[in-house]
Amino acid sequence: MNAAYFQMFARYNQWANDHVLAACDTLDQVDLDAPRDAFFPSITKTMNHLLVGDTLWLARLRGEILNMGLADVPWPRFEAYKAARKSLDISLIAHVDGLDDAALVEPLSYKNVAGEAYVTPRHIILAHVFNHQTHHRGQLHSQLLSAGCPSLEIDMIYFFRLNGYLQ
């Protein structure tokens, strides 16, 4: 495993989340809470699912136990959500930066939200975290378009070009 690979994904994740937050900043709370077509039925609920998931996974990676449900909405107001999202992204980067190649293949024992026990290598968990973000950011993108926001340019290639990964 290559720690630099996941460090790059952590930074891309923050960059893409910042673009979503900037789009949400153009909307009022009513628009964020309005019913929208997606698995989670509003922008607020979709964003909260992502942050709850990241919060749970980061806690597990740190050896902590949290009691949250995947449909919980702990940050119903956008400003509180935005602050929590930015803080979590910084914490996730710091955590990933602290891992070396050997740590990535170490198994992690944890329980999911249903209380089922699992053992999974850290690199698989991190791959899931970043893939999960991308999956639901796609849904958020659609929801933001339906709210009248312009299309987001958050493809990874743009991040690479803007941040010196491609010369």
C-alpha cells in the first residue's frame, strides 16, 4: 500500500467538499431542506449522511466508539454543518498523513452501527470512505442542480491539474 495515494485522496476529498459548501452557501436553509430526488431526500440530509459516515469511520480508525445512525441529522443548520465538515476534513487529512504504508495494511476491528463486528484492513476502509464521499457528492450535485446552482467541476482531474499533481 502507498500512504501518499490516500493522502492525495484526503486532499481531493477536502477540495471537492469545499466546492459543495461554496454552492450551498448560495442557497438559503429552505432550499437546503426542500425535498429533492435522491436516496436522502434533501441536500441537508444527504450532507449529514456523508458527515455522519465520515465521523463514524474516523472514530473507528482512531479506536473510538460513537453512537450515531446513518440517517441522523446532527447538523440541521447549514452553518453548523459547514463548520463540522471543514473540521472533519482537516482531521481526516491529519489522520491519513500520520499513516505509513505498513499501517495501511493493518486490520482494524470495529462494530458497525447495527453492532455487527468486522475486521477490515485500513486501506480498504479508507478506500470506502473516499469512494462513499464521491458516490454521495454525485447525488448532492444533482440536488444542487435542481436547486438552481451551476454545475460543479469537482472531477478529480481538475484537482490534479490545479494542485500540481500533473505537470
